[in-house]
Amino acid sequence: MKALMIQGTGSNVGKSVLVAGLCRAARLRGLTVAPFKPQNMSNNAAVTADGGEIGRAQALQALACGIEPHTDMNPVLLKPQSETGSQVVVQGKRIATVKARDYAALKPKLMASVLESFNRLKSQYELVIVEGAGSPAEVNLRAGDIANMGFARTADCPVILTGDIDRGGVIAQIVGSQAVMDPADNALISGFLINKFRGDPSLFDDGYQLIADRTGWRGFGVVPYFDGASKLPAEDALDLPKGGGSGDYKIAVLVLSRIANFDDIDPLAQEPGVSLTMVRAGEVIPADTDLIIIPGSKSTLGDLAFSRAQGWDIDIASHLRRGGKVLGICGGYQMLGTLVRDPQGIEGPVGETPGFGHLAIETEMTPDKRLTRTAAIHHATGLAMQGYEIHIGRSEGPDRQRPFAMVDDSPEGAMSADGRVMGSYLHGMFSNDTFRAGFLRHIGGQSSKLRYEAGVEATLDRLAAHLEKHVDVSGLFALAR
């Protein structure tokens, strides 16, 4: 069984999309293939069939492979809760919350779990395509590394280094990476790719040759900018859409400081009858908004304070007085209640914080995390829906008597007496075409015939064809060992 690793000259150079495209290309060639990312940092996670969580990008890559997501595909997941601390998830389960400096000491101990997961995948599939994290040129982080060359050296996995020409300086990105890296690490790099080229690729022929001459590495292609990437679920908050659509129904989504599982919004952004606005720090919620969505958060208490600092609590109250609607999902649902308690200091100092007060519920943070895929019935429309739960905390109160949905005859979520404030722990609900159309009709919007998940599949096929056209895919796969 063979493996190949795609590393990048920095974060957000397009590694995740490239790996997804190569996974789909391998599948279309008849290979059994799986994705793998030793260490990921993201608050956009997916629930796996084995009851754990992994980065959203690896779930998309699994879809490209035609297989179920599994915790082995991303054995170490870091979920930032503050500027200096992250939750550490190992093989799908939370083991600790640590500061960045403390994680440096923990990191070398995680290599055994990384290799265990990698070897399990490698024993089951003909090809494993590995994605690095950040950049191997961050040599100050090389000691104890499990994400890039530390993993590649230990697993003897050949590496392709990817540069992003769209951000400029791609020659320095690649040549400079070689210059600062250890010779033994450089020896594992088998070639390079240029990603996100706009315009005529032949204009870069001289630069491409210069990189090859300076590094001695083989070039495997120049990948033109793939405009379909926006139709794929994003993992990095940097890739959040700025908004979109020109429909009559106006939805505003709050970009929280610790926004999590924000791919909930992707299907709505593609609805032709919707005009979607992402409201960022320092911006007001537009007065003509029909529906405000408060999305998931990795730090409910922190984002309550953040939202108040933006004045969004005042905007939400004004919106409701004008007859508008609000939907809170997971952390957003908790924020809509009257109180959030944290008696064990799970998200920070022990204490309690008033919520926005638009739902008669109170939430208590608990150390146990609920991770499950969920089938439900939307209470107001009777429509079936599927989603997943990935949260800590329990919410109870009078408005729970008006559930958002029913799960196995048990109430889920809550609604206000007038039905205009809704809260649910269910992520992923809007990927369901029938439910999304019915929900939009129910809240006064327009339904459409958008087939969201079919569109993601078609985009993955287009991405694979895009790479087959512009990259020596056969040469890449031949490197795997």
C-alpha cells in the first residue's frame, strides 16, 4: 500500500482542495484511496461514523474518495478556544485543553497515535494521500513535528511542495523553503506544484524553470485558479464567503470570533432566492434583514462578550421588534437563552454570563461532549432532516416545550412563543434539499430546486478533471510508496 504527501509553503495555499481533487482523480482511475492529515487546526469539524470528530476538510476528502469519514483520517485535531489555547482531540476524542506552549511539550507524545491511524489506513487502501499543515519552512517548530516533515521522515512518505502564486512571491516561497530546511527533510521532497494561477500559465514558464533549476526538484504542473472551490465546504474561517446572491429574502450571518461549523451556511449561500450577508466585527446587522443566523461557536461565553462589543445584541433586539426572525445553531442557540453557566471553568473562568434573553432556556457547560449523527423531524413543518451534534453543554427551560425538532420522539432545540426565535443543536440541516426548501417557505422565503449535495459531487468531478488537465497526475501517483 502506498502514500504521497502534499505539503504547502504556508497556510491556505490550497492543500485541502488539491488533496480532495487528487482523491477524486484516484477514485475515478479505479483506485481505493483515503485521505490523511496528521494534525489539523480548525473549529470546522465533522462527526464520523465511529462517533468521533475530524476536520471538515478530511470529511470532504473522504467524500471525494467515496468512503465514510473516519477518525483515523485526522488523528490530531486542534480546536482554538482563545488566542493562546486550544482543545486537543486525539483519534476523535477530546483529551485536553492546553496553551500553545504546553502543546509543544505534548506534541511528540502524539506521534504514536498519528502513526497508528496512518498505518491502519495504509493497510486498507491502495493509496493514501496525506495533507500537511501550515509550512515545513517553519523550522522553529520542527522539533517534535507531527504535521509535516516530522511525520514524512518517520513514515518515509514522499512529499510534493505546493506554492500559492495568487498571493505573490511563489518563487521565494519554494526556493526559500528549501534554503531554510534541513537537508534530510529536503531529500524527501520529490517535486513542486504551483497553485491558483490566474491568466495565461505560459507567462510563468521562466519562473517555473527557475524554481526547478534552483531546487533540483521536478515540477508537476501549474494549476489554474479553480473557480468551483467556493461551492465546496470550506474549513478555514479565512475562506468564509463575503456574502452572495441577489434574492429577495435577506439572511445575515454573524461572523463570531470563534465561529465553528460554519459550513452550515454554504447551502443557503447558493440559494437563488436568498441574499446572504456575512456580518463581521465592526459592522451593523442590516436593518432590512429577514433572518439573522447566529452560528456555532467554539467559545459561547467568549462570543457573547464579542457580540456585545460589536453592538449585535442591540441590533438583534431591534430586528425582533421590527418583526424579524432569528435562528441560533449550537453555540448560537446557547447565546439566545437567558443564562450560560460554566461551573467547572470549561471555557474559561468559573462563572455565569447572561445570554441575549430571547429564548427562555438556560445552558450549563458540562465536560462531556455530544458527538452524534442525528435524524430528526422539523416540528413546524413535519419535514424529515438529517444533521449532526458536536457540542458541550445542556440547555433546559420553558421554551423547550416548543421544540425546533423531534429526535426519536424527544424534543430538540426550542422556539419562542411567537415562533420568531428558533434554536437548535443540529448542524448540517440545510444540506437536506427538501428540508431547506420547506424551511425557507415556512419563514417567508422562496424555495428552489437547488440540489446542494449533488452539486458538491459534480464540483469534485470537475476538480479532478481540472487537475488531470493541468498536473502530471500519473507522475504524482507513481511517486507514492
